[in-house]
Amino acid sequence: MNVNRLMTDLERKHPGESEYLQAVREVLESIEELYNEHPEFEKAKIIERMVEPDRIITFRVTWVDDKGEIQTNLGYRVQFNSAIGPYKGGIRFHAAVNTSMLKFLGFEQTFKNALTTLPMGGAKGGSDFSPKGKSDAEIMRFCQAFMLELWNNIGPDTDVPAGDVGVGGREIGYMYGMYKKLAREYNTGVLTGKGLTWGGSLIRPEATGFGALYFVEHMLGEAGKSIAGKSVAISGFGNVAWGAAQKATELGAKVIAISGPDGVIYNPNGMTAEKIDYMLELRASNRDIVAPFAERFPDAEFIPGKKAWSVKCDIALPCAFQNELTGEDAAELLANGTWCVAEVSNMGCTPEAIETFIKAGILFAPGKAVNAGGVATSGLEMTQNAQHLSWSAEEVDAKLHYIMSQIHQACVKYGKQADGYINYVKGANIAGFMKVAQAMLEQGVI
Ligand code: 2IT
């Protein structure tokens, strides 16, 4: 394999798909050396096959807003890779959703799901529908119209969607309701992130954030450090940020920042149960602003236009969107003494930021390892659904804990360098790749 040659070819085939090309390049650079030691990969053209999705389903979603006006959005499902199990991955509703974004997410999901130890292939879907400013009735009508097109392409043994940015329990509920009506099929395993009264799993809402903090604990443990008493800056205020803030606080860290598109909340006294609950209210309001947090809690300050990375912290956790932490932000964090960065959002850091962190030798781990607890717990939800029973919160949490420790171990196994530094990016990419590649080799040319 030659990374530059492969990338030139992909850039020609998929011009302008910058997020997708970025995600592929990162993986190729990590695995190049190992790949070239395995002639069987080259012979089976594993990488040429792995970088292309199995198929992309695109459709039009037309619905009527509260004013009676007709709206048309685009809908997608990218079924990326099924080598190790049925397609699995979230659905994103965001104005900027396009093919490139969902291909990057589906590609990442394939490796992430491989890391979870569970048999799940990779997929992602979504729409350029923006939930911002929409009423509950509009969200419901949109979700129903979206499922009217998608339902025939998914199923508990073929493709199991879940939430992502802009899609939480409410949206999953509306989509699941419509799926049942259309498919005349009542298998709860067709979507994950469901409500607790209709097949959802305890801990699933918290799982991405909880899993991320378990991973960070392992990283710190490996480096002889602990999380208690450390300051943590979190970007975002949605479902992922909420779970991360909750677990970080529980583990004795102080969450001194959360943020939104409008600015950052500087929260020097850390979180309380009330503040953490309020994050859920903020998200549910559909206004996509974080400023009201400081009106509600006067010991916190709203700084408009600033990112979470402007706040001095030990540990930085991007929990919002891809490329939300740039090279410049990375330099600012380092100057302020940050020594650990864990991506909780998918591809939260730009390649320049990652390079800056790794060059500086600080602890850095990529999203596909750190945030895999979300989809892992989706996998546990599928298992419970298939067994027609539900496990206690303790049981799910213990399994999530174990899975995150396994992912951390896999990263260390493949990412430890001769000088002792653990390159978690390399470790996660190689560990995920090896599993998918092995499965593809064994299943022949399909
Ligand atoms: O990025 C992700 O891993 C998710 N949005 C969760 C996917 C899932 O199927 O639970």
C-alpha cells in the first residue's frame, strides 16, 4: 500500500468529500507499515475494498411544518461494512449533513464497532434537517417522514440505527413508532437508544460519556496518574457532554467548562446534580445555545464567542462535532498546561491538532476508542432485546466498564512505541483494522 497513491485515487473519485478523505487518510497512515508486512492483505485488495461503503441509500424527505408550509430535506443511510456483523451506527440530524460527513462517520464506525469486541458492522445515516427552533410536532412529523423511506432498508438482523447529533430518545421514539406501523414487525432490536418502557437499555443515554471517562481513567492509570481533583473542560452541552460531565464529577474531577455554538460557560466551582440535569433541559429546548446556563447558575460565567479550549484545564474533552478542536486550539491548550485530551466526539480534532498533541508527548486518544462505549451499549441493548429481557443498571455498567478496559488494552497492544509513548491513534486504528481485515479475508471476495 502506498498512502499518497491511494489518497490521490480517492480524491479523484470523491472530489470535495473533505471529512471522508480526512478520516481515511488518518487510518491509512496508521496502518501502512503493518499492512505492508502482510502480503495477503495486498493480494485481497483489502484496503481498496474497505475504504468504499458497501452501499449508500439516499432519499427525499418531504414534510409539512407548523405553518402549513411544505419542507423538503435529504435523507441518507450509508451501509459501510458488514464484515463482522449487521450494519450498526447512529443517525445525525444537522443542517451540514451530506454524503462526505456520513461516509466519514460510517468509516469511523466500522473500526469503532470492531473495537467494542461485539459483532457489529459499520453504518451511519441522517438528514440535513436541523432540529434547531423546531417544535415537538415538527420533529415528530419529520421523523415519521424520514422513516417512511428508511424502514425497508433496516431491520434487527440487517441494519440497526441509533442516535447521534440531533437525534436522542425523543427522535428514536418517533422513528420506532413509524417503523412498527410500516413493517408490521414488533422487534425492538431494530433501533437502539429506545425508551426504558419499550426495549431501551439502562445506562444507554449515559453510555458514551461514561465509557469515555472509563477510558480516560485507564489512560491516566497507565501513565501513573488519577482523575480525582483534576480540572476538565468539555465542549458541547448535549447528550454526550452530559454523560461525560456526570461521570467526571462522580470520579472527583471538576468540570470547569461546557460550551455551545454561542460561547463557553466558565464554571469554576464545578458541576452539581442540578447543573447536570439542567444540561438536559438546555438540549431539549432546541435552541442550541448554552448562555442560559449562566443565568440559571450565577456562580458560572458566559463568555460569548469563545471555545471551551480557552479555559485553562488539565484534561480537555471535545464532546460536540468533528474538527471542533484545531491546531490553534491545541497550541492554546498546551500553553495553558493541558496534559490529556480525549476525543469524545467523532474526529473532534483536526489532523494539525492531533499532530501537535502527539509531538508534545501528552496523552491523546481518538474518538473511535474513547467514545465506543455508546455503540457498545447499543450492542448490549440489542442483546437484551434478542433475549426479551432487561438487565440491571449495574450489570450494563459492569459490561461497559469491561469493554472499555478491553479497548484500552487493544490500543496499548498496538500503539506502544519503542520509547514507551502510547500512540492511541495508531493503536486504535490498527486494532480495529486487523479485526475487520481478518473477517473480510475469511469471507472471500464479495
Ligand atoms: O457515533 C456513535 O458511535 C454513535 N452515534 C452511536 C451509534 C450507535 O449505534 O449506538
